[in-house]
Amino acid sequence: MKRSAFTLIELLVVIAIIAILAAILFPVFAQAREKARAASCLSNQKQIMLAFKMYAQDYDETHPPSQNWTSFSAPDLNGATFSGVTQPYIKNRGIFICPSNKRTRNPDPSYNVPDDGIHHTSTSYAVNLDAGYMGYYFGPQYSGTPDGLLQIVQSGISGSEASVDKPAQLIALVEKGQLESSWQLVRFWWLVSAPISFAKPHNSRANFGFDDGHVKSMKWTATYGGVGSGCDTWLWTNCGSGGFTADSADYYRKYVMETGASVVPNFQDW
């Protein structure tokens, strides 16, 4: 006698197989979508880095400022941010938003001022202060160490492009965390507060723009290099000149790795 329907057992087996396949394939699809968003973000950063170079050519080979203000009290702010001063070279505000950065506060509030008198160019990116992208009270040297020890480290980098020894090994542009909406600058030791300051939205990786204009996907911890690896793996400021040495890099490597592991959830994924 010919059957006309599945038995209950057969139906349950089919459903179980479909569920197993879905559990296997859905994460793969999600990763593929994220790779596409990561590529878009990488393209954004490339255009921003090209804008930085055009800005420098127009302003005596000087890096654009991270954010500058003549007043620190709203609504009397009068200044500029890197996303604003480079807007004339890009003419697209959307370039400054990573498609994987689901902004909880957009446009950026607080101290970011209109760059054209009306609009502010919000951004999910930030520039590296210690690469010479100066901010309001920040200069070319940074004083103190992140654990509060009295020490002054001179990187030798100023706002001038000529002060950069190895632009291909110097990070200029990074990805901000979703909760970091006001600041448009970062410092290398802020990784210890990574959930607020930094982001790794692309399958636990982030995109970085380098001072020579190229862009690259990396792990945050890979940007510091290993303890004892010298200056060539330290990507945050001039190393080997201006007073910042391989020993200085090792000091900060140890601080970031040890402190980050103790205060940042899932630090091993960074």
C-alpha cells in the first residue's frame, strides 16, 4: 500500500536536520555580512586618509587637528574637529560612519561643534593623538604614565608630517566604541577602557588607517607588538627617537596587557 504522508518521526527528523543546518550556516552568513561591512569601513578609512593628505598639502604639511576649541563650555564652543575640517575634501558625511557601528547617540553630542556653522560631521572614527593629530590642550609630548607615575615621555612627533619617522608604521585613524560619542581622539593606553573608547566590530577585528595613507584590518593587541619585540612592532608613536625607546614601548606594552586583562571583559579577544 502506497503511503501518502510522512510519519511523525520522519517529520521530526527532517525538522531536526533543518535546525542543525541553520545553526551551522547562520553564523557563517553573519560573518560574511560582517566582512562586507568591514570592506565598506576600510574604504571609508582609505578616503579619510586621502583627505588627511590633501589637507596637509594645503596647510604646510600639517596634520588636521583631532578637535580644537577656544572654549570648553557649551554653548560657547568655537573650534573644529578632524571630521569637519576634512569635509571639504570628501563632501560626504556618511564616510565618517562605519556601517558596523550602531550608534546609540548620533549625531555626536557635547563638545563637537558645527564645522560649517550649521552641521556637525559625526564620526565613528577617531585619530591618534600621539601620532601628531593635536587636540585642544594636548601637545606633542604626553606627560605621565597611565598608572600615574611621574614621568614625561617625548615622542618627537608634532603636528608636522616631517616629524613622523616611519609613517607606514604609525597608526593615524582608529574605530571608536559605540558609547564613545564625544571624543574624536584616542591615546594608545586607552585600550584598558576598550568597551568605551575602542571598537572591534569586524569579527573581533578593527580597521586602522596609517599615516602614509594605507589601511589595514588588525587585532588591537597586535598594534602594540610583544614585550621585547623592539620598536618595529610598536605602531602608536615614533619609537627609537625623541626619547621614546624600545624600553618605553615595553613599559607600555606591559601596562596595557596586564591592566587590560584585569579590567576589560574578554580582553583575550582584543
